[in-house]
Amino acid sequence: MPIYEYVCEDCGTKFEKLVLRASDKEGLACPKCGKSRLAPQLSTFAAHAGADNSQAAMPQCPSAGCCPHGGTCGMN
Ligand SMILES: [Zn+2]
């Protein structure tokens, strides 16, 4: 299951977001301060999910593990 971790760059709040579609990543905001300056971090759980065939159904970065954007560049 694609769960992404984000860290708010304004207040430092860390939270997780379940992303089922690429559109789920749009309009994300910090649950504490409401700002949208978020630093995405690929969770270990999401990295695990990439090992099975679930990755075929997801618009993933082709360089999954080493993407400088944390694998979120598939949001284009
Ligand atoms: Zn915040």
C-alpha cells in the first residue's frame, strides 16, 4: 500500500498520507499549520511494496529508489 511520509518545512510536523492515486498528492497541506511546503519522504513500508507487483498499477518514477524527488515525480 503506497503510504508516503511528509515533513512540513514550516513547523516540522511529520505525518503520513495514503496515496491511492496521483491526484491524492495534489493539494496536500500540513495538518497542523495548513502550509503546503512539504518534504516528501519515501517510507520503508512504501519501499517494501515496490517489491511486489503492485508497482505495475502505480504511476511510479522509473528510478524509484534513487529518484531525487523521493519517487513522487510520477505526479506530473
Ligand atoms: Zn506545518
